[in-house]
Amino acid sequence: MNRIIIGQARARAALAAAVSSRVKGPRDRGDVPGWVLITIMTAGLVTALWALAGPQLGQLFSDAISSVKGP
């Protein structure tokens, strides 16, 4: 019975050591996160569309707003 308790204590200590070394170990940060790339690419697409079709989009918006008739 005493051997079982000692074995369990050793197993718990080994598990705790493994978990703490894994948690406290060096963090591999890796590449740029995906959300950063998506944000930069979206901003680039919006800028390109705005540069190419800005006046036409502005006219389209003005035409749509002026066509709305309200009280």
C-alpha cells in the first residue's frame, strides 16, 4: 500500500513538472498571425479600388441617394 502511495506521489510530481515546463517553456510565436495578413490585404484592396474607381463610386452613391424620395 505504501509503495502505491509513493508511486502515485512520484507520478503526480512528474506530471506537474512536465506541465510546468511546457507552460513556462519558450513560446514559439511563429509567423505573422492570419488576422494581421487579412487586415493588411483588405486595406490594400480597398485602397486599390478607391484609387481606380473612386469617382465612379462617388457618382453611383450620389445617384442612389438622390433617387430616394421621402416625405
